[in-house]
Amino acid sequence: MKNNFPKILIFLSVIIFALACFVFVFLYKETNQNNQKAESETAAWQAETDRRNDITALDASLMQVSNDRTALDNHFIRSSDVVPFLNTIEQLGSPAGASVSIDSVETGTNNNELVVNLKTTGTFEQVYKFLTLLENSQYEINFNSMDMHESAIPTVPTKKAQASQWEGDFEIQLLSFTP
């Protein structure tokens, strides 16, 4: 009788080896698919994280710029903000001690400029202080004309020496006017 035992063992070994190779290839493909899926999910997660970081950075940037934007908006006067602008000019007379009156307000030739004629009265120091406050205001102003002169008030002799009254006539052009 022939010994079939080694043939059966070889046959079983080949079958087990083939089965092990099949399982190895199957597991290898599954592992590669899982790696590719993990890489794509990691890329999607990283993209979402970058997007959130960009949004956070944009919010921080907007907060920093909002103060500058407010200052810039305060620099320009729209046609709807003319009355508050004129009130601001009149209120500049209070710290200076001069009285200020607006004589006329006109739009320029091409409607993108505002021309204001105003008159101030007070002592020379008060009128001059008003002039410096007006020059240093937050608005872009061009002085078209300016006339400062001592008013012709008749002097009445009194015991106190009275400071002479001055008048200032100003024509200013608001360059930061947006219709």
C-alpha cells in the first residue's frame, strides 16, 4: 500500500496556504480601503478646521477694523448728516467762548462739496481759538475765504477796560462730503 499521507499533507498545506494567501490579500485590500477612507476623512476634517480658523481670524480682523471704520465714517459727511455737522460747527464756539452763527449752506458746483458761510463774534482770542478748533476738527475742511476784523462798536467810557469785540467771517468748503 502506498503511503498517501504525505500527499494529503501537501494537498492540505497547499489549500491552507492558498486560503491564508486569500485571507491576506482580502485583509490587505480592506486595510488599504480603510486607510484611504481615513485619509479622505482626515483631509475633510483638516479643511473644516482650517475653515473655522479662517472664520475666527476674520472675526478678529473685523473687530480690529471696526474702530477704524467708525473713525472713517465719522470723517465723511453724507447729505443726510449735514444738520449734525452744522450743529458740531456751532458747538465749537462754546469751548472757545465765541458765538457762532451759520449764514448760509450751499452745495458746490458738482454737488459733491458743501460750502458753509459762518460768522463768529467774541474777543480776538475767542475768535482765534474757534478758528484753530475748526481747523483741527475731524473733517477735511478747506477755507475759501476768511475775514477777521474788529467790530465797530462804539466804546462807552467805563471804569473797567473792556476787551474789544472781533468778528470773523469764514467761508469753508467741506471736502469730505458725500452726497
